[in-house]
Amino acid sequence: MLIDVHAHFLHDRTPRADWQARNASRLSAGERVGISIHIASILGSWGAASPTYFPSPADVRYANDFLLALQHRHPARVRGYVAVNPNYTDEALGEITRCLDAGMIGIKLAASRRADDPLLDPICRLAAERGVPILHHVWQHRRRDYPGQEASDARELGALAARHPEVRFLLAHIGGGGDWLHSLPILRSLPNVFVDLSGSGVDGGMLEACLDAVGVERLVWGCDLTIETGWAKLRYLEHLLPSDELERVRWRNAAGIFPPDAFPAD
Amino acid sequence: MRVDVNAFVGSYPYRRVPGTSPEALVAAMDRTGLDQAWVTHLPGVFWRDPTEGNAWLLECARRHPRLLPVPAVHPGLATWRDTLRQALEAKAPAVRADPTFYGIDPAGAAMRQLAAACGEADVPLALAVRFEDGRQRHPNDHAAELPAAAVRALIRSDARVRLLVTHADRPFIEEVHFGSTPAEAARMWWDICWIWGPPEDHLQTLLGTIGSARFVLGTGQPLRLPENAGAKLDLLDLSAGDRAAIECGNARALRDG
């Protein structure tokens, strides 16, 4: 069993003419790597009709519907995070309820609103009520604001996680660019934050630092935009960890974070 | 036979990196099925005189025959021609210069002289676009990334020079390759360490548009996990011939001219 906790798909209203090829490539590469389940999100229209990180409620809804359809087409392979823009509180809460009822298993928050903003609190309360985790996009040590996103870093996600200790958070793509050495020490004292290993970064020493900071119990495997880097980290972990600990990273930790009926029984 | 044309020994100044000793590098090669590595002294890249790391590098290569030395040459130093001669005497498969880290113009007169001398000596010149993701570099690590325009300028500056460019991504490679004549492009080789695999499939695209002959296996280890290069190749539907070329044959063509 191998669970990718951080995947994305595209749809026909995104700016990418090759969207079908990219979706097919993810699934076929996943077969080769042995990915059992891709837990994915679609970020609105990926910029076509509203910004990727500030998606309109209409784009959010279309993307989530597309992902639900994809999940139904690939029931053995695909699971969904419902992605929302917390600036539209009522719509976000309604969309979360609608998509979880329809079979999605988590919530994706990207960069529409800073993670420590009180506007995220109602979403976290709903996550707690429904027993689903929140995957939060993180810029590892954001030293300034970047155009096109209101990114958060680990300190800000940590503030949110401290306010909602009953919610499980996934700090997105520790290898996704930015200073991961800034993020990891913040997570030591936050037992409800898990480290998603995805991202294009395959830095020597990063996995050892993750293990040192949060232990094998709080590492979850993923790919995001580059499946080969996910596979590389997995291959390195095979060398670094005994088999029982490797199983935790491959899927057991993820299985403990998501609702009990989210995946096929072990 | 699998050859890693992009490896380093020695510590990195901006963060702790495990596995930087020659022995650890050889162990990582064993772990990942690499037979040979072209190796540069990593801390020297950041020294005022990067060639001061070359002696230790050559000694490492003597002790570990699977490590082939790629000594640094700083064309802004008065002794650079002696350094190049010593590299040739050591049968280095290439020499390396990282001009933005040395603080010199990457396409200036000194680099053009070095390119010409490498062409004359029939030895490839290796250059790195970057060593780390720009978003994670140390706040005091200000050296610019190697500009694509500099690579185009260097390949045009001498009709014989052969370039090995490491840590380049797809846009960089496309800009330089298609901004060069076919004859110029045939004198450049690209390592695969920074090129994305699926689902974006940048490497697969480049192999289709540019051809497998221009690409060589490189890892960037120990700054990057060497497992990445193998995983990337394993995700391609390559013919045995193309895979062997990327893993070894193209590096041989680069070295031998």
C-alpha cells in the first residue's frame, strides 16, 4: 500500500491544453511507482477564470465537481480534498459539507488567506466535526509576500494548529521550495501537524531532518508536481528506515489521519 | 556502466549535508548502482580561490578510482592556465567553472578565454546553473544563477569548446538549445538532475524534441538525493540504447570529443 497525500489533477477549463495528458501521466506514473491512492485537489480553474490561489466560488465548485467525477471514475485510485477559498465563508462551509457528503475525505486550503487568520476557524471547526484533515499549502519560511498568493509558513500554520488541537493538519510539500529548515523546528511541539514529504526538492539531509524533528510517526508520503522526486525520497527511505517504519510513511500514518472508511481495508 | 557526471565531495557552507566524504559518496554510488562519478570539490566553489580544493580532490580520486576529478579553474586568477594544465595531466574528464559564484562575468573575457583554452585542450567545461532551489538559499547566498544567455555566448565564443551544463531545467535547456545553431547545440550536454519527470514530463518532452544524445546522467549528490536520477529514468519508456546513452555513452562522447 502506498498513499500519495498530495496530488493534483487538471480539468477542461484550466489554461492547459494538455490537461488530459497530464492527468493520464500522473495515473500511469503512479502505476509504475506503485501508488495505491492519489489524494488530490484541483485549485479552481488554475488561473483561467480566477487566480489559482484566489479561486472564485464558481471555479471552486466546478473543480470540486470534476474531482468528484474523477474519484467516481477511479474508485480504487483517486480520493479528493475539497478545495475552498475561506474568504467566502458561507460558500466554503457549504462546499465542504457538500463534497464530504459526496465522498471526499479531506480539505485543501491553499493560499487565499493567511493560515493564522480567524477566518479559517470555522473551517477548522467543521473539519473537527467531520473528522477530516486539512492539507495546507505552505511556503517554507516566507520572507515576504509573493504575487498571486497569500502564502503561509509553518509559524502561521502552527498558530492555527495550536488553536485547533483536535484537527489534524498536513504541512504541504516540505520539499516544495523554501527553507524547510525554518519549518521543521516549529513543528516539534505541534503533535497535530504532519509533514507531507512532497515537492520537487530532493535535498540531501532533508529526510533526516524531518525524522529528527517530528519522528517517523508524523511523516506522510506524497509527490505533488513531480512523481520522480517522491519516488526518489521513497527509495532513500527504504535505505534509511526499517520496514515497519517505512510502512508508516508509505501509508499507515495517512490511514490514521483520514476517516476510517477512506481507504480499502489493510 | 552508469556514470554520474555531476557529483561533489566536501562540505556545503550554507547548511549541514550528510554524506559529503569521498567514502560516503562511494557508498551512495553503491546504494544507487552508479559505477563512476565525475566529482568536484564542493566547498571550493565558494572560496576566493576555488582551485585550492583541487589538490585534495585529486588525492581523493587517487584513493577512489571510481571518482574522476573535475577540478575547478578560475579564469580570473593569474595562474588559471597552470591549473588547466594540471587538470589535463590528471586526465580529468572535464574542468569546472562557476563564474557567478566566483563573482566574475559569466560571459566575460575571462570566461571566453577559458572556453577557448578548453576547446584548444579538447577538454569539456562544466558549469552549474544553480546548486540549490533559489527559494531556499541562505540569506547571505547571493550569487546569481547562471544565465542562459551566458551559455549561448560561451558556446558561440569558440568553435571547439564542449560544455557540460548541470542543474538546468526545461525552459533553460530549450532556450539555449533552440537559441543555438545545430552545430553549436551538438557541443552541449545537459545533466538530468533538475529536469522534471511525470506528470509534467519535461524530460520525456526534451528527449523527443532535442534527442537523447544531448543528455547525461547527473545527480548533484550529495546536495541532492542520487536516487532521483534513477527514478526519473525508470519512469520513462526508454529503449535500452537510449538509456545506455544517457547513463554512460553520452558522457563518453562528451569526454572524448
